[in-house]
Amino acid sequence: MREVHVSKITETIKRLCIDTNYYLTDDIRQRFEEAKADEKFPIAQNILDILIENADIAKNEQRPMCQDTGMAIVFLEIGQEVHVVGGSLEDAIHEGVRQGYEEGYLRKSVVNDPIERINTKDNTPAIIYYNMIPGDTFKITVAPKGFGSENMSQLKMLRPADGVEGVKDFVLKVVKEAGPNPCPPIVVGVGIGGTFDKAAFLAKKALLRSTNERNEKPFYAELEKDLLEAINDLGIGPQGFGGRTTALAVNIETYGTHIAGLPVAVNINCHATRHGEAHI
């Protein structure tokens, strides 16, 4: 049995909250460079140049890439042979978010209640997902989620008869309705299957996958490719000014479902697609 002290969890989450807001991931930077090379529309090229410059300024000057530093989404993969010691795991997670948003000078955007709407002034509570796995590993992933993109997400309970064409039509509808609001070029997470809530989780989880990786099943890898092409044919373009680069990637995650259902969720991420992970 391996012990993990809550202080290590807090420190790791604090660092991830700051780093994910300051540093663009290598794969997204690569997508920007590729998109700029492929773009023929001058305004779109200029916007991509600005996004790259913005990322460089954030990195070099140690400041957030965007004023919306998001609500902290925390994913934990905890080995069954791990024993958390020194206090409450959940308290440690929230404390890490609290410290990260304070020390990193990150905007506090979370309110205590969806109706009362009093700012908690420390960006807590975080959204936490736990996954127990074999072994003694402890993996933390933090994904700050801005609501310009989160608000553009949708879920629909399709009928099984709608099939893959129904899935495609729904994904394209969601992206088209979103237009420039989620700060494209976007990454589109798609969850297919499970139940109402599971599909939404899958769509969120899909956004954690590198844009260099395709779904391990050839059918869904091809569907990701087809959807990306169809989305970029919409002509929304970077920041909505037109061009080929509306999306950088489409990531699909699936799960088994009921014979009577075909749940599909679309969770859109902005151009920054912030996330980072650490093993402790």
C-alpha cells in the first residue's frame, strides 16, 4: 500500500492550475502552425498569428492566455493500492485550486449558487471526477474550462435509428449554432453512448486527449476526420472572421448504451484547450 499525503495533492493541483492557464500545450501550438500554413484567407492567417503571439506573451511574461481562467475541472485516476493520508482528499483538491488561483493571479469566476450567484472569491468549488484503477498510481489532470465555450455545448438523446448520420448532423448543428462565441479555432469533444450524464462526461473527457491522437477504433478515428473536415467547411474560421480553420480537432469517446438509446453530447473547447496532468 503506497501512501500519498494530501499536501502533495494540493501542491500539484496548485501548480497545474497555474501552468495550464499560462502555457499552451505543444500539440495545440503545432495545430496553430499547421493551420496558418494551410490558410488562404489573409484575415484568418492574421488571427492565427495573433493567437500564437498571445501564447508566447503568456509564456514569457508568466500571465494567463485568456482573461477567463475558467472553472477548474479535476480528473483523478487513483490506484486501488493507494492510501491518501493527512486529511480529506476533497478538501486538498479545493485547497489546491484556491492556492493556484490566488498565487497565479487568475480570475475567480465561480459563484456559490447558480441562483444566488455570490462569488466565492477563490474559484472553488472545483468539479471533481474520480476513477479507481488497479495498481498504486495517482494521476491528476486539471482542465480549466472557460464558459464562452462551455455555454455552447449541447446534449441530445438521439434515437438508435438516427445512426451515425444523426450523430454527424447533431455535431455540425452544435458547432454552426456556436459560431464565433467559443473563440475558434475550437477543439470539439464528442461523447456517444452511455446515459444522459455519461455522454456529457465522455464529451468532457474527450477534450483531455492530445490532438495528435485519434480514437483507437478505426471507425471512430475516421468519423473524427470526417467531422473535422465538415466543420472546417462551415467557414466560421478563427475567431469567426472566416477561413478554413474553425476546428483544430474532433475527439470522440464512446461507451455502451441501452438498446433504446443513442445519447450524444458535444462539449466545445476554445482555442487554448487548457489541460495538464501529473503523476504523484
